[in-house]
Amino acid sequence: MSMQTMVAKRLLKKWLQSTELQPGELRNALMMYEEDSDIYLVSMTLRVNDAGKLEVARVLQNINIDDAI
């Protein structure tokens, strides 16, 4: 298991358990992406829009994994 995956699992548990959903939000989620050789974790909440599609309601945190380590 990579260091990024280990950090992601720890942050996932912490962030998801501490997020309070606002009216209209379905659930919270964590996304990982890479940009310019850096890996980021984004904590967000999700909702269903008028077209019935899932979309991001709020971005709660956007953290560079290397900074978090």
C-alpha cells in the first residue's frame, strides 16, 4: 500500500465522520487527483441536481498530500 493511500484512508475516516450534511446534501465524499506531479485530496459534499445527476455541493478541504505527510 502506498503512502498516499495510507494517508487518504486516515483522512477519509476523519473527514467523513466529522462532516455535517446541510439540507439537500446526500453524502460526503473524498476525491484524489494528481496535478503537476502533486497528489491532492478533496473533501466534498454531494447532491442531486434538477436533472437527476450527482454534483458537488460544497468543497470542504483541498489538501496537498505531500504537505499533509
